[in-house]
Amino acid sequence: MVVEAVKVGENRYRERGGRYFEDFKVGDIYEHRPGRTVTMTDNIWFTTLTMNSHPVHFDAEYAKHTEFGQPLIVSTLTLAIITGMSVSDISQKAVANLGWTDIMLPHPVHPGDTIYAESEVLSTRPSKSRPGQGIVKVKTTGFNQNKDVICSYERTVLVMGRDNDVEEKAGY
């Protein structure tokens, strides 16, 4: 994660994080830390919030009789956590997320698992329609504590350039 401290007054500094478009280099890999241990409480809250009513996510007795033998963390929660872990490295200075593709969930996640993630820069190009901004495509991969791949996807993000910093203009 790229973090800078900008002086905003006498003896006063403000943290600014994230990468500008110019900071992304094809082939670079960013390891997103810290990891995040997911709990049954996280899972129940997320199933309730998103109205996911499948009992394998919140009914331990039901889940015990499935091939998994225990509750599963909702796959969209896994995706959300991994995406959130990548924000400081990938999209802290984003103008917009343009899309997610090729989402794969090859290994189940259970309460008590710890999630880690990393992103590889696949491509970059200046925006044709938005001067001072660029398009960055990354492949993000999530792992559990045993290094099993639990999720992967490609994400395309429109990122502000160094000379087009909204934070600077807003005095943020």
C-alpha cells in the first residue's frame, strides 16, 4: 500500500493512501495485508443483510449433513472481503470500478478461516475519453490460512492520474 503524509498545517499531517494510475506497472503483485479471519457472526449478519436464505450458511445442523459437514461462508461475503482488502492497493484512488470478470470460487470457506489476498497488475492504459485518468486491470486471488485458493477474479478500475487528484482539489 502506498501511503504518503501531506502537510496540512503547522505540525499537522494528513495520510493519503493509494496508487495513482502512473504507479501501476504490469506484472507487479501487491500482497494485501492484514488478513481477515471470518466468523459465524460475520456470516449470519451478511446472510441477513443480503437476504440469502440458504441454510448451509447459518444452520449448523443442516450444514452438518451436507458434504461440507459444517456451515459455509457465503461466497459473496468472501468476494466482498477480498475486494475490500485490495482497496488500499488497487482502488483507493479509483474514479470507478468498471467491472469484475472470471470470478472463481474453487475452495469452500468456513467460519474460523483466515483470508489473505494478492493482486497482479495485468494491463494499464490511459483513458481515451477521460484525460488524466487510466484503466487498470488486475487479477486478484484470495487464499486461506493453508494457502488454498478460495477465490479469484479480474477487476478493471478507472484510476485518477497524479495530476488529476480529487483529494488535492477537495482539500481532503
